[in-house]
Amino acid sequence: MQKNRRLFLQTAAATAVGSALTACGGGGDASPLVASSNAADSASTSALASADARVRTSTTSTPKSRVIVIGGGMGGATVAKYLRLWGDAISVTLIERMPTYTSCIMSSLVLTGQRSMSSLYFNYDTLRSKYGITTVFGDVVAIDPVAVKVTLADGTVLGADRIVMSPGIEFDAVPGLGTSDRMPHAWKAGPQTSLLASQLSAMPRGGVAILTIPKTPYRCPPGPYERACLVADWLKSRKPGSKLIVLDANPDIVTEKDNFTSAFLGVHGDVIEYVTNAEVTQADPGTMTLTTTAGNFRGDVINLIPRQRAGSLVTTAGLNNATEGRFAGVNVLSYASTVAGAGKVHIIGDASATTQPKAGHIANQEAKVCADAVSRILAGGSPDPAPVTNSACYSTITMSKASWLTAVFQYDPASATMKGVAAASGASTGWNGDNFDEMGKWFGYLMKDTFA
Ligand SMILES: Cc1cc2nc3c(=O)[nH]c(=O)nc-3n(C[C@H](O)[C@H](O)[C@H](O)COP(=O)(O)OP(=O)(O)OC[C@H]3O[C@@H](n4cnc5c(N)ncnc54)[C@H](O)[C@@H]3O)c2cc1C
């Protein structure tokens, strides 16, 4: 079984490396990336097939190890599934606030009316029925990392051998904003996404929309830039004469710089005004004005994306020991916390501080490395000493064309970090309609690998 897991991880990584190399050499055709997703998907499918046999209830009376997973998003759902997929030695309880997960990935397309909210919904039925995961819908309010216990809001206390957390992110409070919903972030998909869509729809022709980009590190590095491009394209046809001001708290575009620079100055040059070093210091929802380090700006619609930190549970549990106390420091061989005495708590996804981007695809990859490591540890072994992860990302540059970006990371023992493999990472030169179509397929594969 150990061998199968290792093979699966290696196959997925090697496929991604191979396809990324092809993509780098071959220019803007994203089909090799899809081949990667396809191959990864078929790897998962074969893993799924063998898992069907493997996750049948054990006939022996050996007590199972117990793992509690907190958060059923991109990282949490994947780690719960793969902990069960790779053997019947572990019982898994997944604790999640909401009975339905709403994907942030693809959610900017709701703003332009190209996707419905319901197309972003995923439930936990298959994780329960196919993999035997126990689900508990509730809010975890406390963790005891030493006793390995969690407390839910209703007072229930659950214990385990290990805890894996993937609680995502929280936002810094913006001075002046209070509880007003006039400047939604729409950076956790849900009601705020629908709200921003309706505000954009009600915006007058010739109006001004504002989108703010927080300081790094934040969830989905290309996300705000791709949303800016998408909204700018939509404004051209739906709100002619309108402007989109992009206020970036960073000194420059933080990722995929060539494509976004070219889009901001070229195809969207008549709509987008891009301002750097513009950190929001105050919001006034009454006058719809933002005070920033680059001046004051007034908008008819304001998509205010605040600075981010790990989900609040990380801080409550005292596991926020990295990135100036914003995120959780982890050992990337197992994603165990680096806080003394908290080594039985593992943190994956956006809440952890690693050299990898805060992205759903990476959360899915970290989950597999973590599931493998936890399975080995609970069986008396050690984590794989040489994990490899990969990330693929498509960015909408217009309402029908996309670019892509891919990265491979390999464990570097000298720095004890995941290091980018330059020769296996790359970005498309420009954007096209084929990439846009492939983006939909990639999303389908990723969500299937996570929730089905
Ligand atoms: C607009 C947008 C576009 C994006 N596009 C892409 C993309 O194209 N590609 C990509 O790879 N990534 C993309 N991302 C990023 C991706 O959505 C995140 O990186 C990913 O969801 C992180 O996974 P996670 O498991 O860390 O957190 P999440 O997926 O947010 O899951 C966290 C879960 O934990 C639960 N939770 C939190 N605290 C508790 C608690 N105390 N008790 C119980 N449950 C709790 C929450 O309810 C939630 O379901 C995008 C993000 C945005 C906002």
C-alpha cells in the first residue's frame, strides 16, 4: 500500500513536470496541461478503483488510528478522502461548518453572469458513502494541540491521534468599514459573491468600479488581476464608458506579470487604471471612498479585498508562528506544526506558511503529501523525505480567453522548503479561447479529485 501511494504521488508529479516542460517549449497551447490533468485524473481514477476494494470495513479487530480533519474545503476534503483511500487503518472524522462547500475557484465568473452560484456547490455525500468518512457539521472553537482534542461550539469534545486543519483564511478588519456590506470582498465565495454581482449589475453606465489587491501573501495570487481583466471586459459591453480602478497594495503585479501587464495596458487599457503601492488605510462606505497610501478614491462599486491571515482557529490555538503571526509554520514533509509540543497537529492549504502559493490546486497537493505522511507515521514509519507538488492555474483575460501558469515544487533538504523547479514551471505567452475551454475541464478534474 505504501508503495502504491508513493507511485501515485510520483506519477502525478512526473506527469506535471513532463507536461509543464512541453508547455514551456511549445508556447501557448495549454493542451499538454490538460493532458496532465487528464493523466492525474486517470491516476486518481485507478487509485480510486483499487481504493474501492481497500476501504471496505476491515474484518480484523485491530483498533484504527483516529484522525480529525477540520475544514472541508480544498485541502480538508482532499486529505480526508486520501487518508481513507490509502488504507483502512485510519478512521476519519471531517468537521466542517457548512453542509455545502462553495468553490472560490471560478467564482469571479459569477460576477459576469457566466456561471451560477449553484455550479460552485459541492457536498460531502460521496466522501461519506464511498470512503466511509464521518462528517460532523459544526464550528470548531478550540483545539488542544498537546492532548489532541477539539471542542465544537455546542460543547462536544472529540479526541484523536492526529488533527489535520485546513481552515482557509480570515480577513483583517478595515478601519471605517465596520459591518457595512457596501464594499464586499467576494474573496470567500458565497453571499458576498452574489452581492458584488448585483452591485455591478446596478452600476450606472459611465460609472467607476474599484478593486483592491491586498499585500502578499494572500489567497490566489493571480486571482485579483484575473478578476480585474474579467470585470473590465464585462464593463465594455454592459456598462460602456465605465472605468475600473485597480488599487494594488504591492509595488508591482505579483504574478504572471507579462500577461497581466500586457492586458492592463493593451486590451483593457481604455478601462483599467492601475495604481501601485495603494494600501487601503480607511474605508468610508457612506461616501463610497477609500483612503489609501496613494491617495483617495471614490467608486460607485468597490470590491474591497482586505489583507489576510490564517483561519481564526490557527490563532486561537497559538499555531500562528510564521509570516509575522499571520500563518502557521509547518514542516513541509508532513505539514506538522512547528510550534513546540504541537507536532500532532498538521496544517495545510491557505492557512499554512510555505513557499507554495495559496491556491486550491496546491491545497489539494499538500493534502496528498500530508495524508501520505500521517498514514506512514501512524503505521510507525516516517514521512516521504522527497515530496514533489505541482500547481496549474488558468487566468481569465477576457470573458472568453484565458492564459495559464504552472509550477512544480520539490523538497530542498538544505533549506527544508519546497523549492520551485524552474525548468518544470512556466506561463503561456498570451491568451486564447482554447485555454478558456481547458480551464473548465481542469476545474472539473480538480473538484472530482477533491470531493468524489
Ligand atoms: C476568486 C477566487 C478565485 C480562485 N481561483 C483559483 C484558481 O483558479 N486555482 C486555484 O488553485 N485556486 C484558486 N483560488 C484559491 C482557492 O480557492 C483557495 O486557495 C483554496 O480554497 C484553499 O483551500 P483551503 O482548504 O485552505 O480553504 P477553503 O477551501 O476555504 O476551506 C476552508 C474550509 O474550512 C471551514 N472552516 C474554517 N474554520 C472552521 C472551523 N473553525 N470549524 C469548522 N470548519 C471551519 C470553512 O467553512 C471552509 O469550508 C481562488 C480563490 C478566489 C477567492
